[in-house]
Amino acid sequence: MSLRFERRDGELIMEYLPDLMDKESLLQKLEREGVWDIKHCFSVTVARIREDEEGRFESEGIYFCIGSVGEAYTTIDPEVLGTSNGFHFDNKIRLKENMFIAHRGISIFRKLDKVISMEAYIGEEDAPGCNFPFEVFKELIQRFPKTTELNHYANSKIARIVKEYFADAEIYEERFERFLERNEKNSGSDGKARFQQYSRLTELEQFEVVNSELRQMLNDAENIDEATWQEKICDIIRVLYPKYIASVREMKIHGADKHDKKPDFLLVDANGYVDVMEIKKPSVQILSEQPIYRNNYISTREFVGTVQQIEKYIYCLRHWGETGEKCLSEDKKLMAILPDGLLPKIINPQGILLLGRSNNFKEQRERDFELIKRQYRNVADIMTYDDLVWRVQNIIGALRKSIATSGNK
């Protein structure tokens, strides 16, 4: 089966070329059923059939009117697409089947309709009335989830649930991460685009932008590879911790166990003191779903392993000592971003660990998690992404009150 589209006499005509059933059988089927969902995308009725009275169409096809052609835009009837919002294409755009139907017979516009709340006018960016550039629409088509991605995603979701009990399942999460990383490279993006320059904004504006960006990232976390995620979250952390003036990703530090380490980020504060930061994605499970030992929720294997990891980085830094300070001061990558005359110092380094979600913790689970965090307070500041959101919101609330109070004086 194939579809072709043509604008004729003020109507958008879709030509349907059957390859399994003859034309008469299909017409009889449509007469019986009343509505026919072509390729799970176009809902058509007998009333939409257009006859070839003047030899304008090819005889073997069935022709349906699925929209109207206006002065500048062609409108696809929402009842045909099964959408709440209307979709309009610039008349200069040649319509093709792949603009409507993705892999596995998924309707692109029914999916898009779920995430927008207004009419979409697709055309050149500077075209009158356009609110959805055609270049962006083409990128959407190109990056629409394919069968391989859907399979990776499904396996990853399943593995995330069962990996605490079946260790081998972790490999499917890793495969999904590698798949996302390859997609970032193939899309022409380096995956490390920085957030807008916070320094140009007022303090309140900085945190309002952070709040918006953080929520958007959490909503789209499944589609962001870990490396890109870490780079973006690092920018947010540095707004929350303004004492840090520099961060370097995966800086190699000497391992006290004879194995060199590469923490996600090495942080340097305004006095040159070095700390480390580990950033995991929100999908990391922190506590058991049910109370296990004497009615207590216990740490998952992944959480314990991550805490041990950052403890090992801190341990290695402390043992590196003055030798480490000399090595860091000779590192061109680090020194290039530090102010002249400021040298890195390793004195009782601390850690920041960000991972997982806690928004669904009930009272007992929340108390158990707080007890666990306090065990490591001398080593690291352990936060979930919901802790991070809460901190940002509190800062915004305090700043707004401060501004209001100042304005009333």
C-alpha cells in the first residue's frame, strides 16, 4: 500500500494504491464499516471519496479528500487525522507519506497532538503565520523513535525494575545509554550545548531559568544520554553552589589502589580547593520498594555502589595530597579555566552526589533515606532530583519575598 498527495481544485486529495485487495473489495469494505482507518493514521468515510469524472486520477487508486487548500496553507481535517488541534502546511511544501506515518504505523500527528495545545502552521520560519518551522518538523521526522530505539527503551525499562534481583539485566540499561549517545553524535549535535549564560541574568532570573530547565529535563530524562545529562546538570549545580568557579569533566586522579580514577566532575572553589561530584540519572533506584529488614527500607545495591564510588574518589584525592596538587597545577585543561595565580589545593575534599527520585517516598521511607544520608554527611552531600527541585523553589520563594520587602520600604 502506498499513499500520494495532490492539491486539486481547493482540496487536498490523498491517493490510496492498494496492493493486497482489489479496489472494489476495499470500497465494499468501506461501505460496510462506514469508517476506515488507513495505515492507522487517516480515518476516511465514503463521503470523502472523490470520483475520477474527468480523467484526472489514475484508475487503479482510490481518492479521498482529506483537507482543504487555502490561500497560503493546506489544512488537514482534524477528524481525518484524529487530532484535537489543526495542522496546516504551507502550500509550497510537497506532502509525502513519511510526514504522516512513522515506524510501526505510528501516526506522527496523533503523537504530536498530545504535547501541543494550539493550531500548528508548518512552513518556512519567516513565512506569515508560521509557528512551526519546516526544518524543525523535518528534524522531528528524522528523530522520531524507530523500532530499534523502542526495543532498547522497553528492555531498559524492564531492566530498571528487575536489576536489583537479576544483576545481568543491567546490560540493557547500558545498551540504551550507548544507543542514545550514538544518536546524539549522528544528529550533528555534540550533546554538550551549554545552558544560556546565567551570569547575564539577575539572581532571581537565574533560579527561575534553572527551575524551568530542570523540570523540562526531568520530563524528558528518558531521551537524554548520560553524558549530555551530566554536562547540563553540572551547570545547574554550579548556580546552586556559586563558590565553585570551575569544573572539569573526568579529570584523571591517581588511585591509591593503583587504579586511576575519573570522577564525573572535579570542582574547584574560589580559593582553589578541590571537591568531586558524581551525577547519576533520575532513574537510579535508591531504596527498596518495600520494607525488607525489620520493617525498614534498605539501600539498593546500585545506590550503595555509587556512594562507595564517590568515597573512593575522595579517599584517593586525600592520599594524593601535595603530589596531586602539583599534578593538577600542571594540567593544561584545568589551568586554562582557573584565574591567573590560583593553584588547585587538596585539603579534606568533599563530594556532591546527585541521583534518583524521592517524590514518591512515604513518611517511613523518607525517614529511612534521611538516616542513610546522614551516615555519609561527613563525606558527601547526597541529593535526589526532587531535593534539587525543592532547593531551587525555596531559593526562588526567598528571593521574591526579599524583593517584595525591599519594594515596600
